[in-house]
Amino acid sequence: YSPLYYIMAQQAAGVITPYQAEKSFRELENYDNTSDYSKLFLRSSQTQTYSLDISGGTPGALYYITANYTGNRDNIINNNNNRMSLSGRSTLKLTQKLSLELTTDYQEQRFKSAPVPDIYSVYPFEHFKDANGNPTAIASGSGGNPYYNAELLSWGLQDNLSYPLIDVNEINDKTNIINNRITAKFNYAIGWGFDLSFGGIYETSRTDKRHYASEKSSEAKQYVNSYITLNTDGTLKYNIPNGGFLKQETYNTSSYTARVQLNYNKKLGEQHTFNGILGTEIRSVLDKSNWASYFGYNDETLLQQPVNLADMVNGTITGAYINTRSIRNNYAYLYGQGYTENRYLSGYANLVYAYKNTYSLTGSIRIDQSNLFGTNPKYKYKPLWSLGAAWNIHNEKFMQEISWIKQLKLRVADGFNGNVAKMSLPQAIAVTVLNNYTSPSSEALTKLSYANSSLRWEQTHNLNLGLDYTLIKNISGSIDYYRKTSTDLLGNAQIDPTIGESPTLINTASIRNKGIELSLHADWIATKKVNWNTGLVISRNTSEVTDVYQTGEYYPQRAIR
């Protein structure tokens, strides 16, 4: 509660007189902690940046190396971060037709932070230290009220209140992130407008997090107090030993991508231009993580003390006095690990044809395979495609006499794209829970979603019509009409009970969106020193849920906005 509450409570109980209460109110009213907050927790921020660039080589072997370091000191004490990056690039001409591009990138980031309460979360009349300079507790520290805390101290427990001036020096979070990427790309000039590129990318990322609260911090003391119980002789039993608290986390990601692509660029005469690509790609992403916690930890000796986690999680040890921090409720936060692997295989093609720099046709198609899709062949090989056309009207002869129209381009596109969500997979997905039906309690798995052999793309059919224009020298804009029809959207639905449990996540719904968007931009003044421009965008969208699948039937629904 606010300190005002305790003054009013004491007055209501007759512990203090109305005069004493009014005096206490005036003492609070006459103090504002803004200045003290600034002196105790804030400082001038500072940024330092250093860069180094080196380049050179011969026509057959070029190189470029760059290094950068940036250090930031935040305006909050004990909070800072820095970043170091190193990049190297090299182009090697192996033969007259074959060349190699090598790129390596390294980046390391370090963050250090300490808890400082936000000035707006603290009552303006609260002190951070007393007249003798000793740290004081604040009401927003959620460590209990001062009178109950006095009872805990009288029983022999530790101080359960939060002291910002202590915690800012006794609690810290450190994060170290390292990213590596190596890219190799070969280019072979076949001739007749064709060239072949092949290569790959290998990436790794590692994140280490370390949260430490010393035995002097309010966090460590509250953990100890949470699970103190009484022995039969009336003495205190420390189920969590005195000492610090440490939590360490590690996250690792590794991925590789291999690609082969045939490129075609050819200009026939002065009027025909062809650009095309045909390629395939394979990709894999692996994520691993683990985290663990230690109690009674000493950061100098690196020693920890044993804890009876089984009984604490089970509830056999519940704590007799105060339960500010509960291991039972935070077990998944304190301990755990994760593993995710996704694999992809894609084939794609794209072709662009332009005539007289006035007309153009485009087409693209791709097929993607992944362990995220279902096993039903009917849905595994669904191609995604698009077709488009553009007409540069301003290049036509009949437009040459209209000088105030600088650009007028009509475009149209039609096609399908897709999305796959990871909420459902062709394999059953399970999540960890705490099983309270065993003694002692233990971690167990429960279903998140069932295996879905018919899992498929969430497909969207896009139709776009647009007109781009530039008038005079400074007015430009566009007019766009679009219609998007999304089918096979994932949602919870009732299914045949002989197939599985309901509701379950399946490709079940359809949505139609259509709308128009108008944009206008004008640069009225554009000089080296002064720029004045205005912009206007007007749009309207209509969204309609057309189908929702429930127990074998479709139910149309409508929602317009």
C-alpha cells in the first residue's frame, strides 16, 4: 500500500493523534524525490564509435575488410551495451568464365543491465535513503508491507522488502550474442545470355544470458523467505539456503542454405528484352536452448547448495510465512530446454519479357516442400504462381504531345501465395506441464495439437490493378484496386469424433478482402536547405468471412469493416 494508507490506518486505530497524522502528511507533501532519483540512478549517456576499412587487390582478386566497434553507456547507472562487427569480402576470378564471391560476417553484442525502478512507478514522496544515507525500501517493491516485514524479522527471517539502492548494485543481467555467417557464391558465364550461379550460406548464432542476484539482494532474500518452515523444536528450517541466485540460459541456432540458379539476360535487337531465372534451394534451421537455476550460489567460489525441488514443486514444502516468489509456479521459468528443426526444399522460376520499354509481361512459379506440411500427396506439391503485365502509357507516341504527364503506368497482377503456421504440424505437438497427480509432482507432456496429415498452405489469391502517375515535376501518386481471397485458413473446428478430439486445428476457413487505395504526393519546395511536401492516402477495405467449417458443413459468415 501507499505510505498514506498506513498513516490513515494508525490514525483510525488511535495509535497516533490527528495532529501527528497531519504532520506526517505534510512531511510527505513537502518532499519530491525527482531530484534524488536523478542524482542516484541517472547519468549522462555516452556513445563511442570506431571504424576501420581496408580494400585492395588485383583485377583477379579483390578484397574488402571492414571493422566497427560501438560502445553505449546508458543514462541509467550500471546499464550499458557494446557491439563489435567484422566483415570480409573477396571476389576471385578463377578462370575467364568462373568467379567466386566469398563473404564472412562476424558480430558480437554485449548487454549489461541492472534493475532501476521507473520514476513513475514510485510515489513522489518516497525516499530512496534515510537521513544517514542508508538505503530505504519503496512500496512498489512488492515485498510485503513494513509492519508485516517487522514481524518476519522478529521471527528470524530475512528482510523481505525491496531496496532500489541495494538491488541496482546486487542484481544484474548480462547477455552475450555472437552471430557468424559465411557465404560462398560461384558464377559461371555459359554464354548466349546464360550464366549459372551456385553456392550456399552457413549461419550460426549463440546467445548466453546470465541473471545473478547476490545474497544481499531482495530477490535472493525473498526466495529464501518463501520456503522457510518450522522444525519440530520451533527453529527455522531453510529449504532454500542463504546465498545468491543464479539463472543461466543458452540459445543456439545453426542453419545452412544451398542454392543453384540458372540466369538468362538477353536483348534481341532494340525492342525485345528477356530476363529469367530457374533454380532450386535447400535449407535447414536448427534451434536448441536450455536454461537452469542455482540457489545458495556464491559468485566468488562458484559453489551452489542443494535444494529439495521435488517437494517444493509438489507442494509438500509450502512455506510458513510469505510466498513472494514461488518455485512451484515458476518451475518452467527456472529449468527447461527446447529443440526445433525445420527443413525446406524449393524449386522456382521467373520470367520477364519487355517490348520497346513500353509493354512487359512477368510470370513466376515455385513449389516448396517442408517438414511443416502434411503427408497427404494431394496437398504436398501445391504450386504457387503469379502473372503480371505493365503498360508504360507515357512512352506511347500519342502521349508525347502531353507534356504535363511525365509518367503514366498501368499494371495488373494475378496469382497465389501461401503461408504455413507452426501451430499445427503433420506430427503431434506436445508442451510441458507440471503433473500434480503424481507424488512428487513431475514434468509431463500434454497435447498442443494432433498430427495433421492434411495440413496445407493457407492460400491467398491476389488480384491487383494499379495506375502510377507523375504530373508536371512534383506531383505523383497511384490508384490501386485489390481483391484477396484467402482459403484453407487454420482455425479450431469440430471434427468427426472417429478421427480425433474436437476442437482441433485444421485448414478450415475462407476470407475475402477487397478494397481501393488512392495516394497523392507533392513536393512544393525542394532545395538543398528547404523541403516542403504533402501527402494524402485514402483507402477503403471490405472484409468478409465466407466459410467456416464445422462438423462437416460450411456456414457462411459476413463481417464488413
